[in-house]
Amino acid sequence: MSREAIENLTLDLEEMRKLAGSAQRSRVQQMLAIDIRKLETDIQRQRDLLAAQAASSEQTVARPVQTSVPGDVRRYQVELKEYAWDQSDKFIKIFVTVNGVQQVPEDNVNVEFTENSFQLVISDLNNKDYIFVVNNLLNSIDAEKSYRRVKSDMVAIYLAKQGPAKWAHLTLTAKRLQDLKDERMSDGKKATSDDPSAGLMNIMQQLYESGDPETKRMINKAWHESQTKQKMPTLE
């Protein structure tokens, strides 16, 4: 990302902070706080990336043996976010869309499996490295029997189940968010403040700030779904 793009993000952040300062309702303040944290994280990540690139360039200049080749293009890291999933009795199947992935060598598409997570890395596709990470899987998997297949514009990842049980969610994070929604809808639960949604928003904010990319994806999805439902009565 260029410095100009970072400056634009910074201007967006300032505007969000102004909106948060003028917001009156607790729920709106909490929602704005989540977006502000996200922008702050994105800006810091991009600044760190620029600093690392600058340091790498200085090292290249300092070592004559590492002279750059004319036309050489620096690769950038891209975090993949969109995916779909399905399951059978033996496998959880993850489908990640990546245009042109079939064009790179097989060795450039790697998945690292652990008992409770996996990480997909696609190296040097159109001068970019693509990464997709999912942590905190709902149940443990058999890492040795898990594998991946490269298809046209897609990588299919097969997580070997340790038992035939159906998974209601892909991750513990998704289950936790669903439990929070169910708790909110329960008439017997006591509100944690004057605003019944404030407790839920506080928990979601804490999960977002400390969460991995999968956690943040799930929280953003839940927040947008909530916003859409709230707007529907006004449109009638």
C-alpha cells in the first residue's frame, strides 16, 4: 500500500473518531469503536509493511552481491477472507476462491495443518503471496490425513475429522458468537446495562481486538447482519 493510501485511511480514521465523539447512543458508540479499532490496526500494519520494505531496500543497496535485476517486481502479501465450507462424514471441506491459482507450480500452494487450525499459503501468484488462516476449529482434526487440491480458480482444503459427528460451526469463534446471539434473544436473561445490547457489544469488541482473522471475519459478518435487520422496519 502506498503512503497516499495510508493517508486516506488516516483521514477516514479521524472522521470515524469525530462521529464517535458526537454519537449519543451507547450501541452506536460501541459499533464505531469496533470500526475505529479495525482502521487503527490496518493503518499500523501498512506502516509496518512500508518500514519493512524500506529496510529491505537499504540492505539490498548495502550488499553489492544482492543487486536487483532490472524489471524485478516486489511481491506483496494478500490476506484472503472469502471462503465457503461443507462437510461429509469424514471431512470438513473448505473452498477458497483465488483467480488463476492453477497457473502457479504445485509446490507454490502449501497448507500447514495442526490439530486445531490450518494455514494456506500461495506463493508468487501475479507477484503476490496469498495467505488464508483459520484458527480455533470447532473440533480437533487429523492433520496427517488432511490435504488440499488445486482446482480452476480455487483451492479446496480437506480437513480430516477425528469422528463422524456433524459440525454446527467451522470454528469455536462462530459457535461463541451464535451463543451470544441466542443469549440476547432469550427473555430470561438479565440485561447488563440500561441498553440491553451494550453487554453484547462489549464482548464482541473484546473478541475483535484480541481475535485472529477468522474471529474478525465472523464479528464483522454478525455486525452487518444486525445492522441490516435493524434497518428493515424503517424501510417498510
